[in-house]
Amino acid sequence: MIVDNILLGLSSVFTGYNMLAVAAGTGLGLVVGAMPGLSATMAIALLVPVTFVMRPETGISMLASIYMGAMYGGSIAAILVRTPGTPAAAATILDGYPMAQRGEAGRALGISLTASFVGGLISTLFLLTIAPVLGGIAVMFGPVELFAVAVLGMTIIGSLSQGSPIKGLLAGAMGLLFSTVGMDSITGIPRFTLGNINLFSGIPFTVALIGLFSIPQAIRLIERDEGAVERISSIKDRIMLPWKEIRPLIPTFIRSGLIGVFTGIIPGTGGDTACWFAYNEAKRFSDDKESFGKGSPYGIAAPEAANNAVVGGALIPTISLGIPGSSSTAVLLGGLMIHGIMPGPTLMTEYAGVTYTLLWAILLSNFFMLAEGIAFTKACIFVTRISNRVLSVAIVVLCVIGSFAINNNLFEVGLMFAFGILGYFMDKLKIPVPPLVVGLILGRMLDVTLHQSLLMSQGSWMIFLKNPISAVLLALALFSLIQSTPAYSHWKASRKKAREKN
């Protein structure tokens, strides 16, 4: 039965109409992802009405292809102009932009494209083989487990605090504080809203991210001498990398791809969380931790493989349980329901034609992404040849459009500028922005799941240790925290010196 459904989806996706839809969706995703301030979720939401005139399998496949293409597209702007095209590309900035400044923009984009391709393939294989099993695992993650996941994520702050751990902790605390703005999810009491109704739903993460990364970059472009960007005004090195450069990155591709798949499976997380998880693990496994943040290829490969792998991972609970694994899959759910298809356990049986066509479309979109990515990447380099002042104005305009388009709210445009000013002064004071982003992403989850867990246990903190999944995740968090301390690094260095003497 399953084999018949797989063959049915395979024959359906290779019809000319469906292939054209997947190719067009992937290309559109690349364009949208590369534009600062826009996101895959916005593109999918805007194109849902377009799919009304299409067959369900064609329309849904096109929307999913936009999701896949945008995940790679976000890295293009991140590498070339230090502005993440999508939230999931935020971690790519740390090493992608320094590599481009060294005159290795083609290599950086090639690593990103290859990592995105491999991460997408890994997630698609999970979708096609063990989606029902992994969908069952997602059900096991309740408030207690999600709290442990959030705690594990917060330990990333230690490894992202380049230079001063104190400044990193300060930035992380700021992120946690910002995440508490809005109505308390449990009690419904407004917190830190200053009486402004626009803040009752909290600080929109995408708006904050656009401001933190894009506005400071626009100001830096104005301040910078025109000659400072000469090395990234053209791609002189190869985009398609030789095998000898790809081979050392394969373990990072696979590890980060698996991180992306399992992060995507857990509802409420997504590429913006997975990229930091993967970056942290790549740095932890590396023998040259000092190179991270200075143009390390592993610092590009890890987040890019992870955020594309999230696409397949997030679709697993969406297809099997009707639970969106990310904001983009939540919009995809709406697209399914508009076509009269109710997501849930029966989706892979009653609507097998649509479901398995979607799964094969995700696989096919990876190959279109690889082919279209090469052509589009070569064309998009012309953006960096624009004058710094013109480019800075373009970035600000795109930021304003993107911030306004999310909820058609001018207040959020002002909020974006406020975070932009904050990001600019943080940069001047050498306070790292990534820990603030991590705190902002995970703060709401940490707050809500902690409250829910303590309600379940009637105030007993032992619930986190009695739960086996939570206990394992918290132990990993403790181990990760210890590894990021200066004392551990000093002890490890002393042991290495002792072994060299012997």
C-alpha cells in the first residue's frame, strides 16, 4: 500500500504542470529569501490565493517549494551584504560575511548552496521513509520536554559570546526580557506593554530581527569607505566547489541536517532555532574554535544544512498530526484546508495522491534549488556593485516594506527602527547580537513551558528530573554549559600540552 502511494506521488510530480510549479516556486523562494525583510512565510501567505485555480497537489507543492528555496535564498544577502534574507540565515552572517570580505564570496555561497542541498535531501529522506515514526515522537514533547529544549538552546549563548562572556550573558538576558513583553500566555495579564495595545501580542520576532541586523548594516554602509566593499563586488572564485573542499564538510552537513530535521519536528521551533543549534554543535566539535566568526567554512555549512533540513522536519508533524512545525507550515496547513483537505493521521491514506506528490516535490525542489541557485547566485552579485549609500537606502526601504507587510502596522515599522538603533549601539559597544536573538527566540517557550510544567507538578521542580527525556536534555545542557566556560577551555588546553610533552 505504501509502495503504491509512493509510486503514485512519483508519477504525479513528474507531470509537466507539477514540475513547472515546483521550478517556479523554488525560483521565487530564492528571490524572496534573498531580499532583506521578506520571508518564506510572507511569500507563501501571499500566494495561497493563487493556488485556488490549481489542483491541490500542484498548489501545495508550489508553496512547499517556495519554503525550500527561501531557506537557501536567505543566505545570499547574509553573505554578501551582512543582512539575513530570512530569520533562519542569521547565523550564516557570522562566518559568511567575513569570508566574502576576504574575497571568497563564491566559495561562501558555494558552501551555503551545497549545505542547503544536502540538508534538504536528508530531511526529504526522513519524510519519505520514517515520517510516521518521527511524527509519533513529536507527540511525546509536552511542556516539560519543551522547557528542557529551551534550556538546552539557552546554553548556546556561552559559545556565541565572542570576546566577553559577561557581555554575551547581558545580551541573552536582554533577549529574555524582550520575549516577556505582551500578554502572559497563561494568566492573560499584560506585561511590559506600557499600555500600548500594539505590544499586547508581544514583540514580533521577524520585526526585531530585521532591525537588529539590517538597520545597523545600512548605517555601517554609510559610514564605510566605498573601497571597503571592493572585494565582494564580484565573484572571482568558483561557486561550485571541488570535491576536496566538500569532503571535510560532509560530517558537518550530516550532523547539522539531522539537527535540523529533529528541531523541525518539534512544534514551535524552526530554522531560526535550528541554525543556532547547528552552529553551536559545529563549533563544539571543531578543533579550531577560534576560526569561528572569522570566516570558517564550518560556520556556514552548519546553519545552512540545518535550516533547509527544517523544511522536511517541520512537515512531519504537519502532515501526520496536523500540528505545524513552523510558521511557514502553519500557512501550508491553511492552504490544505482551503482545498478541502483536513491534515491529520488520515492525510497519508485518504489523500495519498496529494501527500506523496508533496513529498516528492520537496525532493525535486532540492535539485531545482541547486540548478537555479547557481544561476541566481551569479546574477545577484550585481547588488553589491551598487554604491554604499544607494544600497543602504534600498536596505532601509526593504526593511520598512517587510516590517509593514507582516501585519500592515506602522507601529511595527517604528519598532523595527528602535531595534535597529539598539543593534547599532550594541555593535559599537562590542556587545554580541546573536545571544540576544537566541534569548528572544527561546524566551517565550521557556516562560510558557516553565509555567505549564510547574502547574502540572503543583510547584515541584522535580518534574524535570523525573521525566526521562527532560532529564537527558537538561544533562546535555549542563555539559554544554560546562564546555563553554573558560575554566574548561583552560583545563582542555593544559591536558593537550601534557599529552604533547609525553
